[in-house]
Amino acid sequence: MSEYITHRAVYDDSARLALNSPEICDAFKLTLKKHWEIGGLGSVTRGGDRNSVNLLEVCRDNWASRKEGDGTEEKLAFLLGWRCHNTADRMWKPIYRTLQPEHYVEEREGVSDIRIYHDVIVFREVYDHGRLAPLTLAFLDFQMERHPASSAISVKRAEDLFGAMYQRTLLELQSFVQEEMEIDAWLDWVFKKIQPLYVDLTAYTEAYYNPNTDYLRRFIIEPNFYDRSDAIIRLARSIQLGEPDVGIDLQKALQSAKSESQYAQALEWGYRYLKVSSDFFEHKIDEATFSRLSDLDKPHKPKEIMDWINYLKEKARN
Amino acid sequence: MTSHINRRDFLKKSTIAGVGLSFGGWMSLQPGQAMAAAALANGHVLKMNITPIAIADDCARLAIYSNVTVKPYQQALAQNWDAMRIGGVLRHGEKHIAELLIPARNGMKHGNIDPKAARNAAFASGWLFHRAANTELYGKTTKAGDDAERMIYHDVNVLREMSLAEHGGKMAANPSSPTVNDMHHLLLTLKQRTELRLHTFNPDERNGATENWVFKLGEWDKDYRPLLARYAEAMVSPDSWKVKKYLEAPVFYDRTDAIIRCARELQAGLQEPVDLWQSVVAAKSQSLYARALANGYYAAAVVSVFIAGDIDEVMLKTKLFSA
């Protein structure tokens, strides 16, 4: 899986491009402007492919008669983030396995190094080391030690307790919690739906402050993960900083992105998914076309990649 | 901690009327109810607070290092910490508590508690710990908005005390150093870091629930941000009237209470087995936090003797739920 920061960045940048494009419907622009952070939640949520058609249809059907606070705009914002999540997954899941197969062949626990390195580079490039919202300067610090308030409490303890509270809240949002059923079945749901806080932040801190040069070469530089000179990236950055570069033509930038850095390709993909969603929302295309153009029937991990990983596993066993 | 009792002593002492704590007559307050009742005046809902989780952690640590509880139960708690912590999510735990513990009891008879039985025992214990916390702290509150403020002030107090324990009592001497904005920013960053740690949200996809789940998550997120601002304010610039009302007047927390001292020592890494009986008895007339710990610890001791086969199901329920 691609990671939290990268997921979020693909949403932030793709949505910026959408906001600045005449091809995207006004409803999307309105909802993004009003509910940007809810889109951010969608960008870090799994299961988007299964729910996109239904959610888009609901929002479309209710759009004209929506009332403030009835959830229509919020659900649409979430959906837009969700589409970007699927972009990032489709973009990088095969790449993780291609560039760091040992992690998947050996079925190592935890997050693969390549995912962490992608996130760290995005943190640096898209969010300027945490100087740009929504991320923050001390985000990847060990126990947030550079933060001006970190000496007033035990960050470790606060993170632990607030994390547990967050975990519990997420569980409480699941509908099964309120349902009457056999206790065994109910508990199965608890442990299926509880979200473990399994990502090790110290690995992020280490990669950020003391990067492994071999990993940088293998995962970032040689495969051209990110190139700040790519036109689509420059356009996204200029919008982010409040002064859209009028010298960059969106369509040309989208076209050239297909042969540029991985991140540029992801932005082209993310924008394309939003454009397809906008077309469906405006009845310009039907459901079948939306599904096809959104790749809803395609796995995030292509069969040939998984066959190759399985072949390597078999080879390692023998 | 001068009196050292073992499991047998506990069985004898805990049956003597008047010696036990206020476990009998517990209100039937479910762990989920206290939080559901807590709505801030401006419409923001406090879904949950950290104090019951901290109490559950303390109770589990006390139970693990106690010489009243049996080792397999201690291991079940230690190896299933997340399951213990999440136990508060259970509704109507009284109905299920025996059912959840019986597999561990059966495992003890055959010399082995399997992982699922251990997990369920930890989960059931977590429910009891949350129940002890919520009953002691929030069972007698009156107004919903009042409850939310109370929870925030409790949380801030507990976080400060736990922070002190981890830093040798030296930190937080100058709480006015960061601004409220700094602290709010830090708490928001903690939220983001938590989202990174859990990687992605797992949506509710049962029976068409997804749409509603999407909406609820967004609403919760919108509410959580201003809620953290209230935490920051209580941390950096506490309202003296609220401090008096929620912390001092009801004696919420007293770091000199023996059972609290013990809990903080264990939190900071004390590894020696401890006996708690005197501390537990003393807690009856001490701070709310001490009483919650004593209640939770007592429940753990009862669970342990049940798992060990010393009492039957009827006695388990009597000791946990009857007056």
C-alpha cells in the first residue's frame, strides 16, 4: 500500500489542479473549497472502488435539493478524496513490489522501506518539510521534540492515550457495535474492525533525518520518483502557494506528465479520475463508462506482479 | 504496601462485609453511556476521553504485578493490551462477562489458555476497568455539557500526572511556557501522527452502512478539532473555577494516595511484584482516581480467582455485580 503522506499529497495536488481547471464541474469546486479536510479523510480511506458509484449517485441525486449540514457536500468531498486514494494505490502498489521485492517475498512485518521513503520525500517536497499545511514542522520528529509545546507534556504518553481514544472512536463509528448478536460473532467484528496503530514513527524519523543512501538511490533517484521541474508538479506547487503559474498549460502538463516522474504520473492519474467523476456527476458519461475509465474492475496489484512475487517466494523456498 | 496477601487471603478478605470497597451497588452505567451523554454546549460531542483508558492501563499494570492474580491471567493481560483497552466498547457487559471468561478458566484446568481465550479475558477485564472508571468518575454527573468539561479537566490532570511520572517529577513546572495555540497545534499534529500510524481508515461496509459512516467520520473530524482547542486551553490556561469544581472539590486525584503512587511507579517501570491490599482498602476514602483504581483492581482479582477455579460463575457475578 502507498502511504499516508503520499496519499494525502496526491489528493491535495490533484484537487488543486481540479479547482483550477475549467473541465471540472462547479459542484466539485464548491465542495472542495468548503470541505477540503473531509476530502483529506477520504484520501486515506480504503475501499473506495467499491463505493464510488453509489456515493457519487447519491450526491448527484441530492445535489439540487441539498440543505446545509445534510451531508451531501461532505460525502461528495470525501468521495473526491477517495478517488485520489485509489489513484495512489494503483500507481505505487506495483512499484513497491518491483523495487523492493524482498519485503514482500520474505513477508516482512511492518511497512516496507520504500513506502516510508516515498512519504519522507513527499513530506519534504510537497509540504516543504512540514512548513505547509496540513502537515507540520515537527510532524516527523522523534516525540515532536522541536515543537514549542512538546516540553510541557510527555508526548509519548499523550500520543499513546489520544491514539487509543482515536482508535476507540473509530470503532464506535462502526454500525456493528450497536447491533445485537452472539458475543462471539460480535467480538469477531471488534477484532476485524479495530485499527492497530502499527506504523512505526521512529522509522520515519530515521529516514527523514538520517536517510539510507542506498534506499534513496533505489527507491527515489533511479526510478525518478519525484522531479520538481515537471510541469504538472510546478503547476500544483504554484497553486498551493497561491499564485497559479499562468504560463503552464494544464492540458500540455497532463500530457507530458505521462512520461515524467512517478509523482507527476500520479497527479495526471488523480486529475483524470476527478475529471471522470465530474463527467459522471454531470451526466456526460454513463455508469459503465465511469467504471471503465475509473478502472473500478481492475486490481490495484496487477496479476503479473503478484505472479512474479509468488514465483520469487517459491524460488526462495526451494 | 506493608500487608502482603496472596490469592487465598484475598478470597477470605474479600468476603468480609465492610472490608470490601463500594463494588456492590454499582450503578448500571455502561462504559459507552458516559461518553454518549457528554455533549459540549456548542454542539460538539466528546466521543470518548482518555482518563478511563489511563485507568484501565493502570488497573492492568496493577493486576499484572499483583501477587493476588495468577500468572496465566497476568500474561493474558500483558499480551493482549489493545484488546484490554478496547474492552470499554462492549455494551451490557454484565450479560457476557462469564461467557467471555469461561474459556480461560477451562484452559487453566488443562494447563493452557489458548490465545483467543486469553484475548477475550483481557477484553472482558478491560470492560470491567472502564466500568470502574466511568462509574466512579461520571456516574453522578448531571448535565451533558458539564460532563464534557469535566472529562477534559480530568484528562488534562491525568496526562500531567503521567507525564510527571515519566520525567521524574521535573517537567510541567512551567505550564504557561507554550501558548494555547502552540498546544492546540501539538494536539492536532498528534492526531495526524495517529492517522499515519493506523495507515488508512477502514470503512463500515456492512448492509449499506458506508454512506452514513462517511458522514459520521467527517462530522467527528470537524468536532474533534475545536475539542482539541479546549484541551489546549485547559492545559495551558486552566480556568481556576473549573479546576476547583472538577478537580479540587471532588478530590479527583491525589498523587499521595498509595494506590496511585504504586500505579505511577509501575508506569515508570517498577518491575517488582507488589501487594496492594492496604492501598486498596485505604482507597475507599481517598481520591476518585484512587477509588476507580481500587475498583478495577478488585475486579481483576475476582476475575483471576474465577479463572483459577476458586469461585464459580454465581460467585463471580455476585462479587462483581451484587450489593
